[in-house]
Amino acid sequence: MVQIVGAAEQQTLDPQFKDVTVNIEKLGSNPWVVEWGGYTVSIIKRTSAEIKALEEADTSLLGAPSTKYWHSLLERTFDSHPQLPNLLELDQRQLEESPYRSHRKEILVVMPMSLYTGCILAYSPVNEPNKPLQNWKGGFFDPCSNEAYDFAGRILKNDRRQKFWNILIPPHQYLDQNTLLIGLGNPPRQISSTRYEPKIDYESMKPVPRLVEAAKRGKINIVKQLLDDGLSVNSYIGPGVTPLLEASAKGHNNIVELLIERGASANQANNSGFTSLHAAIAGHSLETVNLLASHGADVNRICFNPDCNGTLSTLLFIGHGKKKRLLLLLLHYSNRVQIPLFHIKGRMHLTGHERTVITKYLQF
């Protein structure tokens, strides 16, 4: 096992972050996608025009790697996995100082996930003609928030955000000209054991924000106490953010169960139509998806608005890794086809029937 070395104590690195090696000799104009640590990683070969655009970019329009920015980013990624911030420190902080945000200017390696919405970012080499954005020359695009990033994964500043977080960069290195390794390598690079968990003063918070924050952080005793004190299970903050949405996004299944037992609907959604099921998918928690679906969450509610005519591929777009098992789980509960749960939890290969279903409903 790889040990994390730090000032306080040694920790064991979660085995989900095992190294991934990719032969990039045939990498072309289309991005490659691999999975590392349960996260989607994109490998992109940039054109000379894209490299020039980065070198000539007006950085005042883009997210900058200030000290405040960096610490808030690490706190934000701690919510995704406690060891992810320590892994990001290996390369991202250094590469933020480069206009390319990469070890080789012609190749970009990033985790194309929005830290705001949880959605997987689409890559577009040109400004979308049907959704033109001012000052954007192409790069990454968040279909859930209409936010854009440049060819290096730096966010285009906007009025909606107070903190501007760029796209994450996983630890990686080149073993030779054509071999990319994502992870710590062998011998493993040492990473810090610093915990970037945000400090939350629950006692100073008003009851509703305290309930939502406690659900997000997995503090079931605080959640129970507030509900016992008479606080509504459907309380919300901001644009309809409820305790169930936050607990679903983080995979706190004991809290999800508690909230549903106390009367929360498994189809609960925020003001944008983003449901608890969407949140669980964005958090890539198969167990939470299964739990919500078993309590009646509508797996056929594909998009975030009632007029949407999307397919399951739209829903899986926010699903990060584990797409195959997630697909089978959703299809098990959908009205399209029934697949036994034991198949989803057991064998990972697909039957001919399942391949037909996937071909029909998904476009990967």
C-alpha cells in the first residue's frame, strides 16, 4: 500500500486512486477519456491554433491561481474525496502558473468536472454557434450552467460566481514520449497528509442552513436533533437546496434514509429541476442511486426541466465514471427494460440484449 507522508501521521492512500497508464502514440484530434480513481480524465491533443490562443489570452478574463482561490478549491475537492486535495497539490498548483496548465503544451490532462454543478464538461474547439459566449474562443463548456472554460481549463469569469475554480488537474507524468501515467507512479511520489476539511461552526448557524450543512457533511446526529426539534424535512436554502439533495450528492445513505423516513420525497428537486437522483449521479454513488430509485425516484425524468426530450445519455452525462454499472442500474428501474439487480452488482460484462439497449438509448 502507498503511504501518505505528512507532519501529523501516515495515512493509507485509498486504493481507488491506483495508477492508470495510457499509450498516447495514436492520440488525435478527438479527446480520449479514461477513468482514474472513479473520476473521468480527459486527454486532449491541442492544435497549434489552440496553443496560440492560450499564449495570447487575456488573463484578466480568466480564473487566476491566487492563494485564496487555491485554498478554497482544496476545501471544495475535500467534499468529493478527503485525499483528492493532497493529490491535486502534486501538479496543479505548479501548472496553474503556466498558460498551458500542462507538462507538455500540446497535451492537456484534466478532470473535466464542474466544481459548481458536478456536471461533466463538454469539449468544444470552437465557440458553439447556437450558444455564442462573449470573449470565449472555445475550450470546455458546462451544459448545466452555461459556463465556459478556455483550452487550458481556466474558467471564464462571470457575475454568478464569487470564487473562480479552474478544471482539476490529476497527478500525472510522462514515462516516455508516448506513455502517460496518471497517479503517483512507482516509486510513488509523496503527498501531504494535510486535511482540508472546511471548519464549520454549526452553533452559530441558523437552523435551516445548519440542517442543510449537516446533511451535506454526514452529521446525522445534528440532522436528527433539528428534525426532532420540529424543523421541516423539506427546509431549503438558496435556489431550493434541501438536506436530501446535499445528502444524496455526498452519498450519506443513512441520512438519505432518515430524511425519506421523515417524509422527504425521493423526487425532491431544486428550483432548476435538479433532483436528488441527479445529485446522486453527479456524486457517482451507485448505492445512493439504488436507494433513491428503490424509494420511487423517477429514473425516467431525464433532464432538469419538464420540456426536455433527452435520453438516458443526458442523465449519464453528469455521471463521471462507472457509467456501465450506472446505466444498468437506471435501466433496471426504468420503464424501458428490466435488468436483475444481481447482474448489476455482479458481472461487469454486457449481454447482447444489454448492448442493444445501450446502442438504442445511449450515444457515448
